[in-house]
Amino acid sequence: MRKTLLATGLILASCSAVAETAAQDPSVMSNFSYDYYEARIGASPVTFGGGFSKSIHPNAHAIVTVDSELEGDYDLAGGVGFHAPVNNWADITGEMLIRSVKHDKHYKNGEVGMEINIGVRQWLGPQLEVGGKIGHVSIDDNDDTVGTVYGRFHSTELFSIGVEGRFNGIYDDHFMLSTRFKF
């Protein structure tokens, strides 16, 4: 409970600080869209998932994701993130998420915790994006370091496909294919 209250306080404090910064400098933007729906499928083990992200400020977004093997398990996350340009081709990102997890291997009764991560998104060309993030997950009495690397091909302005590798997550090391629809 103490972790949840601490995370909520940090989220509210950061939202007001970001809003104040934007009021002073309205030209702050990012190099990527953070308004999208995403569908994904994972291999080894086979999982299905989806995500939603919506900009709530020029440098902040709300995010919700869910993944499951469809065997009574789930990995649900929701929270806020920030994004800021490093240069004309890259953004630095970060997220604070509340996680709810139920999995036979790790959390049999369903547990709630939090994740904090930081990452980078980089354009390699007009249609090719690469990125990664590293984070800390604290659920129940377990603390883990998790990581993600990905590549994404933007075939149009509104649609992209991607490959992603997740490391040390709820479903262990995991490979995923995804489609993303910008709105």
C-alpha cells in the first residue's frame, strides 16, 4: 500500500511540474507519436496482448497494456510516461506503471506492484525506428530488472509493424510481433 501511495504522489507531482514547464515553453515536442493502439503476439511462450497510449501533454502520455497466455493468467500495466527529444531523431522516454500480475510460475494469486523504466527511441531512417528501455519491477517481495529492445517499420504515417525482445519479464525472455495503429 505504501508503494502505491508513493507512486501516486510522484505521478501527481510530476504532472503538475510538467504542466508548469509546458506553460512556460510551448515549443517542447517529441519526434514520435504517442497516440496509438497496439496489438501483439508473442512466441515461446505464445502470448496475446495489446496496448493503448494517449498524449495528455506535449511531453507526457498515459499508457495501458495487457498480455496473457489465455490460460487464466494476465500481466496488466497502466500509468503515465514522459517523452522528450534528445535531438531531431531521438526521444528519451520513461514510465511509472502500476502492474497487476497473475501467473502460475510467479504470482499465483494475482499481485500488484509497480514498474519504473527509462528508454530511448531513435529514427534510423524515414520509416525505421529502433529503441529500448530498462526498468525496475517491484511486485510483492520480488524486485527484478527488466529490459526491452525493438525495431519498428512505419509503412505509412498511421500504421507500423514491429519486432520486440523482452528480457527477464513475467513470461521470461520473450519475442513479440506487433502492429501499431496511430490515431
